[in-house]
Amino acid sequence: MTNALHLLKSYRERAGVSLQDMATMIGMDVGNLSKVEHGKLQASMTVVLSYHIILNIPIKKLYKNHFPSITKECLRSGLSLREKLMENMKTSNIDHRLELLDTIIGRLIELDTNYGK
């Protein structure tokens, strides 16, 4: 999430919010938040969502560089799961699982295509 980390600091500074105030609103130590903004400490979900909520940053902007790779990985894993399910057609709920999986795979393919543009 390196690229998004730099965005956290940039968005905070553009909004005119001090590091101290942001840390206080998030409930975090100023030193640790500074480390997050400088890429020395990984941002938790709470930190990222707090920046989203407090500074009105769209989640897609915070994760825009991660959506394509995560989408591709989920698609790859979904297709692999589908193959395994097709090989083991023994369970009673396999049709339902495959139907749901096909819907998910279709959505992931659409997302993957859109991120490629």
C-alpha cells in the first residue's frame, strides 16, 4: 500500500489537518501515524478508513493501485476453485456453489477488463 500511504499524508496536508489532530481523531499515537504516512509502518484498516471518513477520500483512490492486482489474484483463485469443484461433483450443494462462483467470476472478469483500460 506504499502509494496510498503517500496519499494519506498528501490528502491530510491539503485538507489543512495537522498530524496531531488526525492522530487524536483516529485515537493513535502521533509518532506511529507519522510512521504510517512515511511508509515505515503499515496502515491498518482503521487508519485507512479513518482517512476516508475524516477527509472524505474515496476508497478507490486510496487503493487504486491495488485493485488490479487484487482483482487478478481473486479471479485466478476463483477459476482454480471452480476447476476443483468441477472435479469433485459429489457434494449435494455443488450446483449452488458453482452458480454463485460463476457470478463472482463474471464480475471479476468485468472488473479486470475495466482496470485494463
